[in-house]
Amino acid sequence: MKVKKGDMVKVLSGNSRGKTGKVLMVLPARNRAIVEGVNFIKRHTRPSQTNPKGGIVEREAAVHISNLMVIVGNTPSRVGYKRLEDGKKVRYSKKTGETVNE
């Protein structure tokens, strides 16, 4: 996956288009990611020990990976892979050529 936990991403389409946020979780089996502050949904929850009142809770829902673009050095960029001289595989920005934070 080109998007990893902790990356800063920009949303390209959908209701949250244009927003940026940090990736909280990646779901590779479903090709989705949960981004902080993006794509809020309302969940009706029953009372439990952690939430004794229950009620309606707002939280982030997953966004498809194809709708996200990684931000490298304050500019959104496509991400590629390359091998360094020591044989290590790293992600890099196709726009600027610099490596993405690992």
C-alpha cells in the first residue's frame, strides 16, 4: 500500500474533498484508510461500560485509498518505490523525488 499509518494525506473526492489529515489506521484487505477529522458518520450505540448513556456518537469512517494523496513537504504527490544503494526499499515522492517519512 502506498499509504501508511501516520502519513499526512489530502482527500481527492467525496464529501470531504480538499481536507487534509493524518492516517489513523489502514485496512489493506478492504483498500481503505481511516483519516483523522475526515468522513464523519453518526453511530447509534447502546449503553455499555465505556459509554453508560449510549446515544449517537460521531466518528471517522474509512475512505478508499484511491481517494487519498500523500502529502510530502507540504505538497500532495504520487508515491513510488525505489531501492537504495544498501538494498533498502523506500517510498518516494514522484513530484519532488524526496523519500517519504518511514
